Amino acid sequence: MAMKNNGFRQSNSDHTLFLKHQKGKLQDYLATEFEIKNLGGLKYLLGIKVALSQQDIFLFKRKYVLDLLIDTGMLDCKSVDTPIVQNHHLGEYPDQVTTNKERYQRLGRQCNR
């Protein structure tokens, strides 16, 4: 509600995105509404390296992906362009090895950190 009260419009496609077409001191306003701390320029966000230029924002996922590969024991895996055979028909196969549900859920939690 604080963002809307300061003239921001909430995006319909992403409800965590707020837009404002006027320049203003957002940090000053948020400090009046919330207890905040200035940590300086953004370098990492959720394990992703962030680099800013005058006009662009660059996201580097190398460290994030390496950490994920280490956590899953797949650091030595070989990369492929497409991780599944093209035109593969999904279905049940009697000799199929069961997926490790706990490992998959742990990866999902890490991706949402």
C-alpha cells in the first residue's frame, strides 16, 4: 500500500513490480514508512551477480549455477543444448528409476531463496 500511496502503479502481469513515470526520492519516502538501511550499491541479489551501467542492468548467474551444481553433486556433469530428446513422448515406463523427490524439492527451495 505504501508504494501506491506514493504514486506508483502496480503491474498487472507481475504484482511485485511497481511503476512510476516521475523522478522522486523513493528511498527517502520508504524511510518514512519503514525502517530501512542503505547497504550501498547492489552487487549480489539472491546469489546472482548484478552489474549496473548508466543505461543497463547486467545479471550474471555463473556463481548461482556453480553453487547449485555443487549442492547437487553435478559439478562434473556435461552440458547439452537440449536436456531432452526432441519429440520425446512423455509417458510411464515400467523400468524407469523413481525420481528423488527430496532432492527435487531442495532444489526448488534453493531457487526460491
